[in-house]
Amino acid sequence: MFLFSFTSCGFQQAQTMAFAVDEINRDPDLLPNIKLGYQLYDDCQKLGVSLRAAMSLASGTEKEFLLDENCSGSPPVLGIVGDPGSTNSIAISSVLGLFRVPMVSHYATCSCLSDRGKYPSFFRTIPSDAFQVRAMIQILRRLGWTWVGLVFSDDDYGVHAARSFHSSLAESGGCVAYSQVLPKDNRPTELQRIVGEIKSSSARVVVVFSVEAYLLPLVDEVVVQNVKGLQWIASEAWSSSSVFHTPRLMPYLGGTLGIAIRRGEIPGLRDFLLSIRPNNQPDNNPGNNMVRQFWEAVFGCRMEPPAGWVENGGDVCTGQEDLRDVETNYGDVSELRPEYSAYKAVYALAHALHDLLQCVPGRGPFSGHSCASLERLEPWQLVHYLERVKFTTGLGDRVSFDDNGDALAIYDIMNWVWLQDGSVQVENVGVMDESAPAGQELTLDEDRIFWNFESKKPPRSVCSDSCPPGTRVARKKGEPVCCFDCISCAEGEVSNTTDSAKCSRCPEDFWSSPERDLCIPKRVEFLSYQEALGISLMTASLLGALICAVVLGIFTHYRNTPVVKANNSELSFLLLLSLKLCFLCSLLFIGRPRLWTCQLRHAAFGISFVLCVSCILVKTMVVLAVFRSSKPGGNSSLKWFGAGQQRGTVLVLTSFQAAICTAWLVSASPTPHKNTRYHNDKIVYECVVGSVAGFGALLGYIGLLAFLSFLLAFLARNLPDNFNEAKFITFSMLNFCAVWISFVPAYISSPGKYADAVEIFAILASSFGILVALFGPKCYIILLRPERNTKKALMGRASTKT
């Protein structure tokens, strides 16, 4: 049984089915000694007619007819090929499924028919719309179209395809800009509204699931409103329809990309189609009446003219007319698509029956390993073999059904090429094969595609341009997910993919690049020997140490002169040595902090400065003792400040500082630290003091000695000129205290390497102050005023004062 719609295309499909039956009957290897018969039914494009035809044939109530002298009565119904419409197939297969009568459709694509619970005996040789939708999604993704419009017919085919398209497009990251249903009654106001929405939308790609009958009025309205610049995507229901290939419509539909079911070639079919004659069909042939109707429609004549037909100029059909003499689509076998599916459907039933008959008793698939019998064949037994049928057509196409009764999905990708002469050529520009390896299902030759745009390039159809690396997607409230803003990643965050949903935080030691697309190592900052500030401080430090060495050399060379002797040469040498250490210890504050430098820098600084200030303190105390000894009864004061006592005092005072440093290093040693609080994009290497109390004790002890030195020197400032070194000590200690009092707030408020620079500056400033104040005047006398470097001159100055 074959259900079809009686149009030129439908009749061609019916005759293709008849050709397949005839070819099978002549094949000695397929169903030998068995002949297949068929009954053709025109569904008149009405559900009731097709449902009634299927039910009458399945129930055995159809009219009896004579096949030949040895075969009469109601033959067993093995299966039904058809119906071409999804709506009709849904209704028919719902009923036939109750009786497990197999139905193999060649053109019903609704994905709903894959539900084996509802349609257990439904099969099809055309892919489901679910596969068609996947093919469309692949094309959209390949061409970068994420913002598309959707138009579909108000029937099972359109509604189910649109529903599947919505969900699949969302899963792939695309969005539907609008979704419009084509009215069945072709209301002009509704068509105008739909075209108005298409025209106003920013989507430049329109996907249409509809048959040509519902779509044509919409296209007419597109022409009326002159809506150009759109890329149409056609479903298989209209992608091969020539009704749209007119000079009036091509300016709007040219370049259409469509999904088409696989084109096939059937050798001998054209000769078979053109060989039919009404006179060649016996009266009992099930297609005889349809051939007569077709013949009359093609040639415009009547086989049995009614009264007055000839008198009014009508022609009478002789049956000898030649179909080769007329231009019709009937004899065109260059685009066999639904016809090829019908051809495969017949062969699927034949191969299933052939497999059934090859069953070996005792090894069958049914109860007790039994086999089916042709004389008592049940429809459900044929369904069993249909589910497992596998064969290859003459073209090499494999035919089989999956668990849902769907055939292997393979589509041709078609492109409507609008030629310069105004004609239209439908080009095959790709293939969608679901059986291909993952990622290789779609083959698309983009260079061969005709684009109906001035640029001759594919259009852009996106709601929002992709967010480049370095930005993230910010959804717009109340709008589809494809419509978004691109927000730059915050500092320290990156995104290295297109359309990133969020920015990722860089690891602790990394920071974002200026483009925010890469985490790069943070710049390392410390007081370096290579930078200008480090070089300047290092130069000053070495210069101070050099000056100390020069002064020490001068004092050594002139150690026997009155000026050197009068100023306690031993303490002066020790003071110069400590000052040299003070200058050199500042070098420990330059360079990348390490554990040993962090521990040594403050200890060296603290001990060097205590040694220096201790010498100054003892010097001051010696000055006061000498002055007291010059008065009556003051000789006893000098016995406490001999050379040994002076050295012992300096040693004891310095030992206290060494003990403080040792306790500090043992309890909470300074350590190198990577500080990221000052700058987000930098790592500041610094030495943390470890114990604030230890650092405070170190500075406090130095401050205490400096204050005592200043106080004693201040008290001795008015001594006679030969003892006026107290004035210089007072000035140097005043400078020392001022520098270190200023150091504390400056150090606390200076970040990173600048804290080290502040401490170095304080060390250098206080050291240079002591060096210049205490040794500058003496070097001036020794080198530039040697006449004053005599005992007489010194005593003379003293007597003058007295």
C-alpha cells in the first residue's frame, strides 16, 4: 500500500514506488518465487481520507480485486509506504501501532514520530527533523550566526521542528531574535505584521520550517515591503522547491541555503516513468484510474469525454500521446529526493520480508525459536525484521534504522545561485552526515556559496559582538543571552577566551597584563644597585668610607702633631673606624633582601653606631674630666678616665648593643618578605624587622647614648679654646638627633624600597655630620693651617682666652 498526494510530484513518487516493486519482482536474488503487489491511495491532502484508506487496508475491508487467474481476494498487508505528511503519519501510525502494522514513511520528518512508545511500528527512510535541526545548527555555528529569526508553519511539522530548533540553538550558544507562526488562512494583516517584525529585527538570518504552500504568501509580502539583505535558511520541505525560482522572488531569496534530503539516482526510472500509457494499464491495475487522471491533466484531453466536450473544441485522449513531447517535472529525474526515499522504503520492506523468509526452523527469533510463516504472517513479525534490516542501495547508500525507527541521517546542503541571465541554479555546496566521526559531520565548501549581498560575503548576524579576551560577558537584564555588554576584567583578573563568562584571579605572584588576557609575573621591586637611587646611595656610602680612610691616613701620618694628640688620638682612630663601618653597613640595605642581609644589616648598623656614639660619649667625658683636673683639687677626676678606662667604657657600652642584637636575632629575627600591599602589580621585597620591640630597643639605645653625648657636650661648650671640641660634639650630636628623630615618621610612611632608602639616608646624613663636625676642623688645621698645629699656638690661644 502506498499513500500519496495526487500532484505531479506525488504521482512521480507513486510511480517510483511501482517501479521499485517491479524491479524487486524481476530480481532473482531478492524474494525469489514471490511477487509483491501494491495498492495506491490518494490522500487528497486530507487527514480523514488517508486515515480511512489505511484503516480499510489494515483491517482487510478494502475492495477485492483480481490480480491474475490464480490469485484473488484480499491479499495480506505487509506494510504501508507513506504518508508524506507528518500530521497524517502521526494519526495513521497511532492507530496502526496498536496492530503493529509496519508503516515506512518517505517524507514525514516530525521528530515526534521517533517516540517508540507512541509509534512502535513507524519507520522512515528520511531523517528526522531532529537531525535536520542539528544540521542547521552546525551551519549557523560554522558561519558565526548566533542571532537568527525563526518562522514556521502552524502544523505538526513546523511546531515540533521549531521547538527542537529553540532548544538546540540555546544549547549551542545562539538565540532566536523572533519566532513567528505562519497563518494557515494567509491573513494579510498577520503576514504584514510578521514581515514588519522581520524587517525591524537586527537578525539578518531567517530560518524557515514550512511547506511551500504556507510560505509563498509570506514571500509575496516580503516582496511588497521590499525586505532585502536577508539570508534565508530553508528546511528540506521547501529547499528544493522550484516555485520560488522566479525573477520576481530571486532578488529576495537568492543565495538561500537549504537542507535537502539525499539526492539519489535510480537507473531505468525515467524510461519507466515515460513508458506508462492509459491503454497499457489493465482495468484491474490499482493505478489505472490515477494514470488516466494524470494523462488527462498533462495533455488537456479526456479519455471518456462528457457530452458537449468535443463540440466545444475539447480533445479526446488516444493514449498514444508521448510524455516526451511535453515539458513537465514528471519526467525529470535529476533531483530524486523524496522519490529516492520512497524507493528505499519499498526496498526496506522487501529486504525485511526476505530476511524473514530466510529463517531456519528451530533458530527463529520468536517463541520457542520458531520462524514466521508466509501463509500466517503477522505484521508484528515483519516489524521485528524491519528493526534489524540492513542493506546497501545501488548508489552505495547504507539503509538501516536506529532504535527509534529513524534512518541514517545524511543531507545535502543546497544553495540557490542567482545567475546573471536571471535563471536559478541549485548547487550542492556541502554534506551533513551524522555517521561521520565527531566534529566532521558537516562538510561545507564556503568558496562555492553564492551570497546575495553587495559584499559577496556572508552577513554578520549577532546581537552583540563577541567579547575578546580580557573582557567578560555581562548579560543584559530581560534580553536573550546573546545580547550582552563586554566588561573589561578588573586589575589582577584575566580572561583568555572569547565570550568568557567570568574573569579569573591571577595567582599571588602574578598580575594581569595591560590587555587583561594573560597573567604575567609581577614586577619585583627592591632597592637595586642598578637603579639611579641605589647607585647614588652606594656612591655616597663608598665616598663616606673613602673619606674616613683618607682622614684616618691623615691622622696616622700626623699622629705626633699637637692637634691629633690633643684630641685623644686613640679614640679618634676608633671613631674613624666606626664611622667607616657605619658608611659601609648602609650597603647591606641595597640589593635583593636575603635572610643573611636582613639579619646583618640592622645588627651591623646598630653595633657600628653604638661604637661611634660611645667613642663620642667617652671623648666628651674626657673633655669634662680634663677641664675639672685643671682646677684646684681636680686631679682625682682624671684617674677614672685613663686609656684603659676609656677602652673599657666603649667596650661595655658596645657590648650592651651586641646583647640587644643577639636577643633580637634569636627571638624574632628579621626575614625577607614579599609585600603585595603597596602595589597590586608589584612584589616589594623588604626585610620585616621581626620584633618591633627589638628594633625599638636598638634605636632607643643609640638614641640614649646620643642624647647623653649631646647633653654632656652642651654642658662643656664654653670651655677654653684648646678644649673647644665639645662645641663640635654638640653640633654633631644635635645633627645626629635631628636626623634620627626625623627618620622615625619618614621610615613608617615610606613604602617598600623607599623605607630602605630613608634608613640609608639617615645613616649617611648622621655619619657625614659626625665626620665633618669632628674631623673637618682638625684636617683644615693639619693640611691648610699647619702654623696653628703647634703646642705654642694651642697654648697661645688658651692664654688669650684666659
